[in-house]
Amino acid sequence: MAIVAQHSKFSKIAMPVLAWVVALIFFFPIFYMLLTSFKTDADAVKPEFLFSFTPTLENYTNMTDNYDYWRFASNSVITSVSATIFALVVGVPCAYAMAFDPSRGTKDILMWMLSTKMLPAAAVLYPMIFLTKSIGLFDTHFLVIMVLSLINLPIVIWMLFTYFKDIPKDIIEAGKMDGLNTWGEIKEILIPLAWGGIASTALLTFIFCWNEAYWTVRLTTIDAATLSKLIEGNRAPEGLFFGRLSAVSTAAVGPIVVLGWFCQKQLVQGLTFGAVK
Amino acid sequence: MGRIVLENVSKSFGDTQVIPPLSLTIEDGEFAVFVGPSGCGKSTLLRLIAGLEEVSGGSIVIDGTEVADVPPAKRGLAMVFQSYALYPHMTVRKNIAFPLRMAKMTQSDIDARVNQAASVLNLNDYLERKPGQLSGGQRQRVAIGRAIVREPSAFLFDEPLSNLDAALRVGMRMEILELHNKLETTMIYVTHDQVEAMTMANKIVVLRAGVIEQVGSPLELYRSPRNKFVASFIGSPKMNIFEGDEAKKHNAHSIGIRPEHIDVVESNGEWQGTVGVAEHLGSDTFFHIHNTGLSEILTVRAIGDVNLRNGDTIHLNPRADDFHRFDEKGLRIT
């Protein structure tokens, strides 16, 4: 009895402390980035100005004046939103079929889809560049949307499959008896019942798309370039301008951090595949 | 109208044949019960009729129309599921109205039918609630409501009462029977509970391993079971079945006698044994008797309270006319 009490007393104090320490460690780089974005490039590298410096908005004005931040930002929004929608349009019927009408191969197909995530992206980089350049898709929104949705599709299908599996098959069958066709079952029963799961999946996919850098940096130049490309572009050849780079990075991650903050619950549910309810 | 004819219907899942070809006719207005131990194929058979499973062979004819290739909703049947299968995101009213909405009826017709069903099933006060706010019995009523608004030619019930507690189950049993009397529509009811089968059915279909063991009225099955399986499955407590000298005396490989067909006498009984467990219910007394020389345990039902306890010697007289005789294959000898 005493041991249990002691244990719970320990965990009551130690666990939150530990959680705060971990959270601060994770938060520090973001905080540091935010801080640096308000310093001049000269101040940014000087340790004596770590916390005490004269804040300036120069980096931000410079960004919108010289780099056309809004074009990169709108490209990010267009490609991430479209890719998320496309992944869901393909993923929902696919997960539905596997959850409610499984065949002997369903498990293997799911594993195979996941295994595509194990392929190193670099392995197909050059074929992708040559191919897209030769058919004129290089640096287009369409290409970025397709790539973003396809690389996330395995995760989307896996997540939706897990959520759909929780819906009793009887309810779908009752719908069949009541006169629903397959599309009706998805629209009238599946989507309303799995709405929370679909929303978490969409949110997570959107964040993955927004943060994607490997492909968006390499498959775009100007027209379809996203915020990842903007950050990448600020690794200037004449040296690192930490102030400017921090401002660009802050402006790139800002929207997603705010979005994530408001949707914490759904995100945790999504990341744990619905295990926390 | 709801006459359902199955002809050589069979079902296989991959290489496993769960229902070998079987034929069965359910007349219009009949209350048919499919009964058997779990895994006997009774639910599969119901799902074949509903159209939720495709037949592997044979034909299903409903009111003269071959329906093997007709989708479930077009067969004119309504099904009530064991788990109720209500739409959790819709109110009771929307649940009941759903099949009508799918059938593209006008709103005024839908309202009229929903209100009528709700008053038949005492659901008027709950129409705006969601299924999650209802008790088990109320949910079951909503499921039945959703079935009756469609005015189907037959109702299919898949173990509808097994999720309810015992008291509620008896009540719902009566409600379903009253509904059957009122609507006079064909009903097919699947259960593993032989008491439910006996109390509800006009026609019982006893299934084992996908094979129909016997079809008949409850009392036909009780009085003349076609084989040892039906004999021991129908009736509670189970029929006593034993082999040996006693069976030979009746020119049979084995004989059976129901617990209620053995009389307890004061002395000089034809059989005697030692009382093991005695269950005193007041109206009846069940004795489980050892050392009879017939079978390991002999079950006897005596009317009223018979004052014999564990370890007492008991004298018994079986009623000669109520023996059931079976051959080596377990089939009834007439």
C-alpha cells in the first residue's frame, strides 16, 4: 500500500516536471528561431546578443519586399489543400473496400502499401526529374499535388482503414437492406460516422504536405515553388544570414504551428491511430 | 404476400462448404424459426435469403420471383439485426424514416408511416432522441420500427433478443408475436435458444452443420423427433438418452425419455437411484439422479414440490408410451 502511495506521489511530481523538460527541449529551437528572426543578420551570430538585442522587423519586410513570400505561401496552400483532398478522394473508397469487403489479399495489400514508404526517395529522384521534365510537368502545381498526395496515400489509407474498422459491419448491412448503394453507404453512413477520423487524417496529411521538402524543393523552380523552397533558397551562396533565414522559417512554419495548436486533440488521435479516445 | 422457396440452395466460403444444397418452403404468413447450435449455418441461411451473402448454387424464390441476383433492398424483405444496427448519427425518427427516404417517398407519406409505426411500438416520446440515449429494449423497438415501415413481404430476425436481459427478452418475445398476429406477415427468426423457438414458431427448422435435421411444428418436433440430435436439442431439460439392456428390451439401439415422462413413486418403482442435485422451483422439482444403471445422470421432472434431498433413494416409473426408440444411426424407429 505504502509503495503504491509513494509511487503515485513520485509520479505526480516527477512526471509533469519531466514532461515540461521534454516540452521545453522541443520548443527551444522554435523559440530561438522566433527570437533570431527579430535580430539583424549581424546581431544573430553574436553570443552577447542572445537575449538582449534591439528587435527589428527588417527581416520580415525584406522577405515580403524582395522574395515574394505570398507567392510561395499561396503555392503551399494550393498544393497542400489539393493534395489532401485528392488523397482523401482516393483513400476513402479504398479504405472502405478493404474494411468492409476484405479479401484474402487485403492484409498483404496494406503491408505492400506501407512498404512503399520504405523506398528511399533518392532512388527515384533522377528518373522523376528526367521524366517530368520530358513530359513538361516539371515545376507545375499538378506535379506537386500528385507527388504530395501519392507519397502520403499509404498513411491516409492505413489511418482511414483503422477508423472504418471500428464501425460495425451490421450498420453498413442495414443500409444495404434499406436500399443504399455503395456510394450511398459511404455518403450516408461511413462519412458521418467516421467524421472525426477523417478530419484527423486530413489534418495530418495537410501538415505532412506542408512540411514536405525533399520533393517540393527538387521538382520545382519558380512557378510551383512552396515555402520549403523559399527556406532552401535562403541558404545564400554568400554565407548564412541567420536573421533572414529565421524570419523566412518562422513565416513558413507559423501557419502550421497555429493550426496544430488549435487541433491538438485531433492530431494526437490521428497520430495514435485512434488509440486515445 | 411472402412465400419463400429455397431450392437446392448451397453456400461455400472458399473451399469450405457451410451449407450443402438444401430445400425449404416457408408459406405466406408463417412464423418460421431457424434453430440450432452456434455455427450450424442458421444465420448464413438467413443472410442468403436477405441477399447479404451470395448463394453458391440453387435458387431463392420470393412470391414467384427468382431473387438470387436481386440486390437486398429490392427483395421486399426487412431485417432486424442482433446488434440492432441503428444509425447512431440519426434520431429515432430519421432512423425509422431512412428506408422510406431511400425509396423516395414523399415527406408527408414518410411522416404518416413513421408516426404510425411509432405509436404501434410506443416510441412516440423518443422520436427526437439518438439511439445512444435509449435502453436496449427501446433500441430493439426502433430496429423493428425501421423494418415495419417498409411494409415488407417478410421480416428477417437475426437473434434479435440475445443482447437483452432475461426479463426484457420475455416481454419482447410477446411483442414480436403480437406484431406477427397483427400484421400476418411472414417472419423468419434465427435463434440458438430452443425455448424461443418453441414459444414463437409455427414452423421450426432445426439445423446442424448446414443440414436441415427436421422441419415441423413445435409439438411435432417435441413428440416425434426424427433423430437423436433433434430429440436432445428440443425440450428443456434435455431428453434422457441411453443404450444397453434397457434399450434392448424395447428392440432399439438406444432409447430416450423426457424428464417430464418419468413419475416419481413412493416405492417399488421400475427404476431406482440416488438423488444427486435436486432443484426445487416450487412449481416443479428437477432431480439429477445417479446410480440408476441406465445412464450416468438421469434427469427427472416432478410436478410440485417433492421432498427428496441429496443422497435419498428415489423410485421411478417411466411412462411406457413415451419412450423414443432410435437405431444405430440415431434415427427414429417408428
